[in-house]
Amino acid sequence: MPKRTHWIPHFSTGNATLDEQHQQLLAQCNALADCLDNPGVTGGNSFSGILEGLFASVREHFAMEMELLAGNGYPMLDEHKQESEEFDYLASEIISTKNFDQEELQTYLALWCTGHIVGTSGRQRPYLERQTESAS
């Protein structure tokens, strides 16, 4: 059974761009679930196409996060960079329909994305909110 993910306000980082990206990652995980629930109805998007789009979105997201956090004195940049590199390795070498069935991939990615958001939002919020306040 596919794992659906939902945005809740507690996930907010205090930065509208990152929050929108996080919401998009969750939506892409749900689009993968839609493919599994309705294999014949993909709206022109195949599971593999959505999967590749999700990988691209995560990479783009990490780049944006790194840029914003570096500019705001985030003390855990090395750990964040390591998480980005780990995901990139997994997406390039391991996470594929050759190694896992689609349901396993969808469940893993939904849990990974949710874990990333929950794990980073609280730590990042003080640094990103400070940026929002200084822009006002």
C-alpha cells in the first residue's frame, strides 16, 4: 500500500521558498503513490518519469537550502552537505526500479522526504526566520 504524505504547518522552516519546495517533494511522493493506485491513469506521467523528477527536485532543493543556510550562519552545514551527498549517491546508485519494486521505492521516498523535512525544519527555522525578519 503506497505511503501518502501531507504537509502540516509544523513542517515550516520559516522560509517560503524552502517550504514550497518541501510541499512539492511531498506532492511528488503522492504522485508516485497515484501511479501505484491507478497504474493505467498517469496523466501522461510514468512512475519512472515522476521518480526522476523527484530526484531532480531533491537535488535542486538541497542546493537552495545550502545557499540560504550558508548565508545565515547555519552551524550544521557540513552535516547538511553530507545528507545531500548521501541522497545523491542513493539516487544515482541504489534507488531504482532495477533494485526495488515500485511500492518499496515510493514508500522509502515518502518516508525519506518526510524525515528530511521533520529533521531539518526545527533546526533550520531559527536561522531562516532571522533572514525573513531582516528582509522586512
